[in-house]
Amino acid sequence: MDGMDLTPALKRYFGFDAFRPLQEEIIRDSLAGRDVFALLPTGGGKSLCFQLPALLRDGLTVVVSPLIALMKDQVDALQAAGIAATYLNSSLEAGESRARLRGLHGGEFKLLYVAPERLLLSGFLEDLKRWGVSGFAIDEAHCISEWGHDFRPEYRQMATLREMFPEVPFMALTATATERVRDDILAQLHFHDPRVAVASFRRSNLTFRVNGKAGAYKQIRDFIKDRPKESGIVYCMARRTAESIAEKLAGDGIAARPYHAGLPSETRAANQEAFLRDETRVICATIAFGMGIDKSNVRFVIHHDLPKNIEGYYQEIGRAGRDGLPSECLMLFSAGDRVKYSQFIDELTDETERERAREHLERMVHYAEDSGCRHAALLRYFGEEVKEENCGACDNCLSPRERFDGTTSAKKFLSCVFRVRQKSGFSVGVGHVVEVLCGAETAKIKKWEHDTLSTYGIGNEHSRNEWAAIGRELVRLGLLRQDAERFNVVELTREGIEFLKSSESLELTRPMTAPATRDKHRSGEIECDEALFERLRGLRKQLADERGVPPYIVFSDVALRQMARHYPQNEADFGKINGVGEKKLAEFGETFMEAVAEHLESYPRHNFHG
Ligand code: ADP
Ligand code: ZN
């Protein structure tokens, strides 16, 4: 297989012209019989990495996946592309299971999806031996690690599987980015001299913004109203908020539904289904929503509240723009939220848990307030080296935040930190420093006699929230050190002491207030005949409903936009559309070309360049 051109198969089965980064390398290694550990970001195209080799080699490839809902989706999508795939899980009726098992005995399938529990059922491993398995893929491989966000003990079975099938190539895939989880996965799996393929976690098609939170509902509504056709998720911390926002949006004429663990399971399933099928445009959810959402045309993700930690945040925004088209992420941030969460955290009883939560929260706040590139900040968090340049896809790069001469403010803050320490012999957190600066009369200030400090009450030029933001910026600038292991107390660094003594000036960033605005230009967008796009979207919905599958399984938004740009009128042109393989050309080509022709009878053709 070495050197064989894989692109004809890519086009024939999946309708794509080119591989995404690392897909081809991963597929080649797997076909050569090597174990592969693939780390690709969400939307990086992991499924194809095991699906294409499965089609190109003899025998059956078994895919272990923890997400029952996703299994059906993936199998539907494969079948829509004319690929013999099936799944076995507890959702099937006995008769259906038996029929599928017969098919497997008869060698009818190329791909079998199973939940990890299935591997533990008696007789199943013997069945696998008989079916001539020629490849294993372990999806969501982070489930094997206790350090991951979704540990599944059944995944521990995977090491045994590796030993039972010594001659069969294995592949493990995940979008989990942290080093610790990666190392743990490799240690648990017992792979044979694996190829480790790590793609960049940069999501270039996503635009990140953080806005000051002020009248959150209105900010969210306006954002969504500005994008009248697009579908997205609003994440909220509390169930109550998720419900009330969904209700208000619906009242304002936007199809929205809530999703959280407190709803009856039928309602939850129905709301999720409506979202997948493009019947409701917006889902307002707690973090319970998202695992197992394969919908590729989620165009925006809004965070009504500050996420608990950066990993979770990255997972949640990862659900936007999996089809590679431009998509937007907006986070609303208020310093008040930070205070509220720290109070929750203070109530945690377990000390390590409390410390960890505090550290996560602090990092999240720094991310929100940072005036540097957001893409770069996220990548750095996940250990990727990045050159900071204007990304053109985050608020800070698109419209740099206003700066002001913060020399005096910074000096006041730093000397207050110094005076507290000098008087009391211990350090305090940013909050206490702010109270001293603002001349507050708290019990602690009285007890520690901090109202006698020369820096007491000298900070009238800023509000408390502004002072707190200044304090955190000084931490980011390295003038203060914040100790997450000791209640986030702050201390002067050597640089901080030098700055205090020097006559240098210092620029600080204005706290954010800017409202959510949409940029006129979004790079990567496929310009097309919007009226035709809408018509094709309607057709896609109808065909999907007839087949009982979500619309994106018929065609992606990318495919529809290309059709509405190139107006294909013959098979050769239609076959060039992204996502049109052999099977889809035969099944849908004529219908969509007819729709294009009909449209052209009543409307002029637009010309697009390039
Ligand atoms: P992941 O599991 O890594 O999040 P998926 O396997 O769901 O990603 O793929 C994300 C989307 O990208 C899917 O809609 C898929 O069809 C599409 N895709 C995958 N590979 C390619 C490719 N080489 N060219 C174009 N689209 C692709
Ligand atoms: Zn940027």
C-alpha cells in the first residue's frame, strides 16, 4: 500500500478532494499494520482516519465508542455513503441484534461500532476472533484515563484486547489535549511501538470573543438576531438560567429550547433531536449538553457564564464549526461572576478539590481578561508553541483593547501589596488589597489594622472591579506572583520590586465593555447565492426527514454552499462538490441538480470569482 494514491478512495467514498492535516499519515501507518495514537482537535476529521483504512483492507474493523447516540449517527452517515457499517449496543431489540450478528458471521460488514461494555459480554471476544477482525479503533480514547474528563472503567479492557489480537493494528483517537492524559492513555493501552500523531489544536475557523457582561439576555438576543439563519448553543452555569433564556428567546421569536439534567429524559432527548434536525435553532444548555453531538453546522457557541476551566471551555467551543466553516464563540464575562464562583469554591469541603478549582478559575479569569491573542493563549495552555501574530480571528487581534497609562495605578497596587506584607508578615489575595485601596471597613481590615496603612483609601480613581482587574493584569505581566496553593495570595516578584523603584511607565488595558459586534468580513466563508442556499437547505431537510436522519448526514453546509455557488448542472460538476462521493451522486445528484435548474428559471445566476 506504500505510496499508493489514497485520494481516489477519499473522493469515491467520502466525496472529499484532500486530506486534513495528518489524516493521510495516520491512514498510511494504519494500513502498514502499525498501531497509531492520533490526537486531533474536534473537527479535525478523526473518524475518517479509521474509516478509510477499514474500507481499503480485507476483514472487519471494530470501533469502540462510548457514545451510543453518536454510534447511530456515524453508522447512518456511513450507510448514506454506501458503506457497509453497523453497530451493536443495548438500545437494539433482541431480533435486530440477532440479525446484525448473523450479518457479522456472514462477513457482510466492513465496520462495526460497539460500546466498551459489549467487550465484556461472554462470548463476544470469541465472536470477534471468528469474524476475522483486521483493525481496531478506540474512539474517545481519553475515557481510559482517570485524569480525563470522562473516565469509563470499561475502557480498561482495551489493554486485554490489544494482547488478544497481537497481529491486528490498533488505533486510538482523542481530542483531549493535556499532556498528562496523553501519557496516561499510552501507558494504559500497551500499544506496540505506536506512531503518535499530534495535530495542532488551533481552530482557525473559530472567532473568539469575550465581552463585558452587561444585560446578558439582551446581548445574547442581539447576537443571535444578527445571525438570523444560524444555529448555535448557549451554555449557562445554572439550569434556571438555561430555561429562562430559552423561554425569553422563544418569546422573542427565536426557536430555542433548553437542555439540562433536570429535565425529564424524554424532553431532553426531544430537544436534542430537534436541534440536530435543524428544527430548533438554539439550544440553551448546561454542560450536560454536548457529548455526542456530531452536528457539523453549529455556527456559534455563547457562554453566558464564565466556564469552570479552560479544558471544559475548549471542549464546549469545539462543538462550533466542525465542518470547517467560519463560526463564532462569544463569552460574557463579569468580574462579579468571579466573586460568585469563588464563594462556591470556598464552600467545597475537600481541600485539594478546592485548591484545584481555585486554580482553574483563576486561569479562566486570566484568559477572559487577557489582552493578547486568544488563539495563542489557548494553544499555549495546551502546551503548543505559538508565534504571536495577528490571528484576525479574535477580539483582541481584530480590535485591540484600549490602553491607558497605568503607571500610578500599578504603583499604588504594588505598594499596597508591599505595605500589607510589611505590617502583617503574611500575604493576602487581590480582593483584600482592593479593599484596602478603596478604604473599605471590613472585619479583616479592622482586625489586622490595615486601615492604618499609608495605602488605605488612596484608590478612588477606580471602582473595585477595575482595581481587581488591574491586580490580575499585574499578575499576567509578571509584576505579582499569585500562589494558587495558598488561597491565591499575591506577592511582589523581583520585576515588581524593580518596577516600584524605577521611574518607568506602564500601560494597562481598559477593562472590557465593548458590545458584541459582528465583523463584516469573515475569512473562509463560502460566498454563494443565499436564496438558492435556502432552497437547497429546505430540500436537504425534506430528504433527511424521509430517511429519518439529521440533515447534515445528507449533505454538509459546505456542500450546499458550493452547489449554490457553482450551480452544477451535470454529473461531472456535481461530483466535484465537497462531500459528494459515488453513492451520494447516484442518490441525490439528480434531485439537487433539478432544484438548481428550477431556481435558475426564476432567478438570475450570480457570478462568483475564484
Ligand atoms: P472529529 O471526530 O475529529 O471531531 P469528524 O470525524 O466528526 O471530526 O469530522 C468533522 C467533519 O469534517 C465531518 O463533517 C467530516 O465529514 C469532515 N471531514 C473529515 N475529513 C475531511 C476531509 N479530508 N475533507 C473535508 N471534510 C472532512
Ligand atoms: Zn488573535
